[in-house]
Amino acid sequence: MTDYRQGYEFYRQISDQHGLEPINFHYYILSLSQQQLDAYNEQAKMIGGPIEYEVS
């Protein structure tokens, strides 16, 4: 998946199917590695996306 929002939506669907409460997108992003976030940021830059994330 090139967009972590798509991955997050998939995660939410699976959580719902199993009766689990999903974490919000902010915490979902925080659980990703710097390498995953760098790949997301690179893709966002190529398609003109304004959002950039990094592990803090």
C-alpha cells in the first residue's frame, strides 16, 4: 500500500470484523518505524502530498 491511510482503513475494517476498538490514525502512525515513515514521506512528495511524519 502506497498510502498509510489506506493501510489504516484496512486495519480499521479488520478491527471491526473482530469486534476490536481500533486506535486512531495518530497512534497508528506513531507505531510505524522511521524506515516505513520515510517511504511514506517520499511517496507523498512524489504525488504532491503535504503531510510528512517522523518518529519522535
